Amino acid sequence: MPRHPSLPSWGNAEAEIPHVNLVLLTGVDRLALDAVAFSLADSHSNVRVAAYDVTPDPDSPTGLSLARTICEPGDDSNLLGGDATIFPMDDCCLTCACKHDLVRVMTAAAEWSGTMLAVLPVGIEGTAVAQYLADSSMLGDLPCAVDTIHVATAVGMDGFESKLFDDDRLVIAGTTDDDTVLDARSTGVVQARLIREAAHVLMLPTLAADGAGLDGAVLSSGRDREETERLSAIVAALADPAATIHADAHCTDLHALIGDVCTPPRVRV
């Protein structure tokens, strides 16, 4: 009777494998993304943040580069405006560039366990990134076990409605006509798609703590309440019925997004 050769053991049964919970944060507005990312990072004692931005790069074959900023657990000083690693976007698209780089980031911290918050570039959808990382975990291509993956989106109520009905192409990078990078999709389409795919919708209220909106306008409390309720109803209509809508992102922490863990990785999108 023929005998099949035994496969060599990789030692997985004996070794302790780090466990990671992953949250992918999306959005169409950099200000809202930064505000929600900073709030979430500040709410968890053991969170590692990888934030991505797109930047024009005439020397890159695609004309674009990615800027990645890493914030280690316990250090939120460089999350906004810290030193960034800039590398050419040499993949077929921004989605692939981000998902492949996230694997590199996780591999570089092979022994770390905890929660990782990945802030994707403006306009990038999280579903494909989440599925790729879930597959990579199950195939053993990551040095850790990814217990859960959740896609969340940051929605600033200031200007939300105008963005939703904006037919112009979404600006994903640049501040002037000379360096602006535009997405092929319209701002409104991207906003709606990001809300629809998300397991968690994190809303930034119209009013800041001092009673002034992010655009400097001062609204009466009554008018603001009515406006918030109206905009919240629009968000709820766009979102997946199973999604959790957080009325105030600043009152939400990462524990509420992660929930219970399970293995193999569960992609919540």
C-alpha cells in the first residue's frame, strides 16, 4: 500500500500566535477622517494606527505616491501631521496598494497583539481591503491571527448633504488646481457607497463643543437638533440595515466597534 510523505510541521501548534483585531476607517473628507481616527485611537489603550494619504508624484509611473504614518500604541503625538513614509504607488490601483502595504506593516510588527486602526485614503472603499486581509490571515500569509475585521466610515455632518448630491469628481489629494488628484467617481457616489458598505457609521455632529460648526457657523440648539435628525435619517436610509450608526463619533470607542472576537476572521462590511 503506497504511503504519502508526511508534511513538515511549521510549529503553529506549539507557538503562541499574536492576535489582532482590525478596523478599516473610510471617508470622503480628510478633516472628518482625522477627527474620528484621533478620537478612536485615544479611546483604546493598545491600538496601532496606520494612516494613509495620496500625494501627487510626477516621478512615479502612476503619477501618485502613498504617504503612510504609523502611530504606535501609547503615542498619539504623530497621528496627525507626523513623519510619514512616502512610497510610489506601483500597484494597479490605490486599493491594491493599500492592502498590500497593510500586509507589510503587519509583518513588520510580527510579535505585536492588539487592535489596529487602518485609516484608508480619501474615497477608498474598505470591502476589498478587508477581504484580502481576511484571506491572507486564513492562508497563513500574516504573522498573526486576525480575529475580526470591521469596516467603518467617518461622516461629517457639516456639508454632508452637499457632498451627497455633488456630481463633481471626488478630490482625493491636492489643494490647488495644479496638484489636485481626482477620482473617476463623483463625490456623492463615493459618499453613498462608503456608508452602504460600512458595518459602523461614525457621525460627527454639526456643532462643535463651543457651539460653532466646523465651518465656523453658529446654529441655535433647536435648529441644530432638527437638522441633525434630518441628516441622521438620510444616513440611516443609505446604510445597511445591519449597520450600527453612531450619532456622535466622539462618544464611541474602539471597543464598541470590535465587539466579540472569533476565529477565523469575520469580515463585517
